[in-house]
Amino acid sequence: MKRQGSLADFLVRPGGGWRGLITLLGIGVVGNLVATVVTLATGTSVWMLLLWMVSIVVLLVGIWAVSRPQDLVLVPKDQRPDQYPGLIVLVGTGRPGEDPLTQSAGVAISHHQSALKTCWLIASAGERGSLPVAQDLQRAYDGENFETRIRTMADAFDVQESYDLVERIYSEEVPEAGLREEQVIADFTGGTKPMSAGMILACGETRPMQYTYGRKDGIASVPRRVDVEIRTGGSERKAGTGS
């Protein structure tokens, strides 16, 4: 699914089907309006001329907005997490030149932003680590009504280090921030697979988790709540719910 990047792209390449037909019809209408404006310009007041020009612009924008393809949302509303005041998120290196706000970490923060009080950004250190991305995210949200704390891992491929760091955040820093464990959700989308594994193990049976879908052309990036039923000795408990 190809997204229409801008109004200019849309006018140059309107596409086929009904979208292309609407575009051609719209351009024809606009052409007639322009011709009318030119004809009446000498005998029309300046305000009337400006009104015609504004009408043309509104028509073009309206055609673009109606026919512009929308990103596909794969996560139903009832599977999206509630907004949490606490968020622990793994930060990956991302693609070269990519806006960190469009990465999974940025999307996760945006989802919880209105309720957020404290956000922990877990990044990998080293020459090719994700620490610079975490710092960009921290700067981007500087001045917002929540605090961002960067925590780094020396080895992004050490499951134990990831586990210990997430466990320490929950057991020590979450209470210091005035939050309870059930008020903090962990997003394990970014970072390396071992970082994700460590976070999932640390969250265990009761700590809320989420995964952020998307980051593909035409697919909306949306977080999904992760519920896991852990069966031990015939008993069942759902991860992230405390039940």
C-alpha cells in the first residue's frame, strides 16, 4: 500500500480508479474557476477576487484529503493499552536519518503522553549503540509534563543485564517516582532481541507489557497490550493483570 506523501505528489500522480477520476474532475472545475476569475478580475472587487482564490485552494485541499489513502491499523481498539503514568521503553538504533519520534519508542511515548509522569528509556551504550537516539528522544520531550530518565546497557546482547536493569527500575526507581508497579507498562519493541527477552522475563506474570506494531509503509504504528497466560502446575495467571 503506497501512501500519498504530499498534496504536490497527489496532484502530479493522482493515481487510478475513482481517486484519479475525482482529481481530473477537480482540476477541470478549478480550471473553470480560474478562467472565471480572470474574466471577472477587471470588474470585480479585490475582496471578491481573494474569495475566489481561497475557494480554489480549499477545493484542492479537500480533494486531496478525501482521496488520500489512510494507513492500515492492525490493532483493534480493545487490544490497545490504557494510558499509563509510567513507561519503560527499549530504544533501538533505528534506521539512518530516521526521526526518533517515529520509532517504536517515540510512538509508545506518544500513546501514553497525556497521562505520563515518568518514562525510562533503556538504550545500549557503545560506538554503535542506541544512546544517541535516546538522547534525541529526551531532548524532543524536554519541557513536557513528564520526566524522562535514560538508563544504558553495556552489552545489548546480554539477557541477564537487561533483566537486572528492568528489575532494578521496578523495585527501586518506580517507588521513588511515586508510582506502583501496576501503574508502569513496559514496551519491549525496540532494542535487540536479548534486551526484549530480558524485559519480558523481568515483567513476569504481573507487570503490564505492550508491543508496538507498524513502522511499515501504509501500516499505522500502534501499541498492543500483551496478555500472557502462564500455566504452572495446572494454574493459570495472566501476565500484566495481576489475576
